[in-house]
Amino acid sequence: MALSLKRSKATPLELRLCMNQVREKPGLSDLLMAYTRNTKTLHIGSILTAEDLTQNLPNFLQSMPNLRSLELWADAIGERDRSMDPFEPLAPTLTSLSLDCIHLYPSFLRLKALTELTLRDEQFSLRLDALLDFLEENRSLERAELEIGFMEPSLRNSQRRSPIANQLQHLSITYDDPRDGKALSSSIALRRGAHLEIVCHRSDTGLNDILSGVSTMHLSNLRSPTFMEYQSYFGGIQLRGPNGRFSFSRYLGAGNPFEELSLIPLTSIREFHLVYHTPKRVQSPPDPIIFGPSSFPALEVLAVECDTDVSRLLSPLLSDPSSSPSLRTLAFLDCVITEAFVEELTRFASERMNSASAWLHRVVIVHTEGEFPNIASIRVLGEHVPVVDIRMGSELPKDLM
């Protein structure tokens, strides 16, 4: 290490330290002190307490005037020592800050030049308004990841009448208690084109628990989405449109996407990607997707990726050709396609031809593994709608890339 530091000379350094090693090797901090002025990026892990940091690395942060990125993480969250602030000497020009199980000390709140912020604290002891002030005053902040659990229910109450405005391009909110997630998402307005990401740790709550009672007018990325992807395994939803991106997922559980999306307008969705992967230990057939008469009035492309029989998944759609009146392309990626499903799809295409709905332009069947299904009725389907056969090594149509 001494040789490597000597060779670095005046080159800006990125230092990654584990406090377990710092505690075991007392001379390590003295060796590093000569190069702290060169340090631009600092990562310190396995911190026990704030005092642990100041005792084993004395005057370390004070001698880093050129520090731009700081990442601190502890093995567990301890109580914040209110009698001292070990981060007082931090350079005010810090642009990236990541705190994992480290409390937000007052010295952090004085930083005003951040472009990136990651904050994970399950025992957040400050009021929500203090955090909102901090986010609003960092005018250059572009990306924020917040995983916060307020220590007391009263701390999540905001006195603000309107959500804060900022320059965030990406906001990620992760929560255990939906009340924490709702407090954060309803208090921050996003600019046009921004990406809002919401991650839920619980299986007994969903997206509607966050959006219910919260005005979505300040969440511009929820307005008029044109693309939607739903992944059943994680209950993951992604929306894209001219106003930005929105994604929601939860670590446990899944459900019907239309139960999750009841509070989001889908009338402008033109492309829907449905990814249905069944866990290996679960052999039950997939729940059908309920397409109501007005579910997707503007839907043009429906692409399905399913590792089980796709017929049950789409049976409500095929039974009612008017459920998606603008549908033009049906695409299947590595789906289990049976003779009975193709016959049902042929009836759907035939009825669609004679209805007031837009005619299907094509059915795309993609198989990246194994042979293309040897199903005689696919030829009959081709008499009603063009069938595009995509096998390994061939290209997808450009608009489906």
C-alpha cells in the first residue's frame, strides 16, 4: 500500500477502506494522512459508530479539501450522538454523498452542491420538512435514492402546502411502511422527463396504497404514458411517456396489474409488454389478465413473454375482439403455444376482420430456444393475419427491437 500511494504522487485518489482493517492496523491511518489532500473519492465501510470513525481516523475528513464523493456505511444503525458532529469539516464542494445506516448529521444538511444523494436510514430521526429543505436547497441535485423509515409517526408530517420543486432527474423511494412512502412521494414534485422509482419491501401493500389520496398532478411522469411493462414475478410496473418514466416494484408478492394500476390513466398506452415468469417451485397456471372494454383504447402493440401456457393468460382478450380496438401487433416471446391457443387466436383474428376494430397487421412468434413449434394451425392463422416467424439468429422487426 505504501508503494502504491507513493507511485500515485499528486494523482486524484479513490480510497476504499474497511474499518475492521483500520482498527486492526493502527499505523494505517498515519500512512494515509499524507495523501488525504489528493483524495477525491472516499468509501468507508463497516463503521461501528461515528465515534469509531473519529477515533481510528483522527483528522481524516478535515484534511480532504478536494473530496468530491463520500460513501459511508455501517453494519447497523445506532443512536446518533447529539453531543458531537464528526462530519463538521466536510468540504462544502462535495457533489456525491451516500449514507447507509449513517444518520443525517447537521453538517450534512449544510452541503449545497450535491448532484447525487443516497440515504438509507430505517430510524430517521429528523422531521420530513428538514429533509425537504435539504433537497430543495441543493439546486444542482440530479439523482436521489431515499430508503427511509421515520422513527416516530409525527416526524413524517409535513407543514408544507405544496410539494417542493427541484431539478431531480431520478428519484427512488424505498419503504417498508406505505405511510412513509406516501409522505415522501406526495412532497416532491418532479420536472418533466424525470424518472420516479418506487420500491416496496412488503407483499401486503401495493401501488394503490401509495397513490391513494395523493394528487398525481405534481408527478408529471404519471400523466399520459404511452408504454407499459409489467413483470408478474416482482409485481414490477414500468411506465414511459413524453412526461417521463415511472416504475414500481415490490420484493415479495405479485398481483394482477390492473389492480395495481387502478389509479393511473391507461387510455394513452400504445405498447404493453407483459412478462410472466412463474417461480420454479410454483406450478399453478397464470391468472388471466382482465382486459375490459375500455382498458386500452389506444393499445397498438401487445408483446407477451411467458414460460407457461399463454392461452389462460390472454383468454379474456381473445374472447372479446373489441376489448382493445386499436390493437395491430401481437408478439409472443418464448411462450408455450398450443394448438388450442392458435385456433382461439385464429377465431379472434377472423372476428376482428369483420368488426369495427382496427385490423391486426401481424402476429409475431419469437423462439430463442429450441425449434419453432410444429403446429399445423399456424398456417390457417396466416390466412387471416400475417405471421412473422422469428427463430434464433434472425432479426426482430425494427419497431419491436
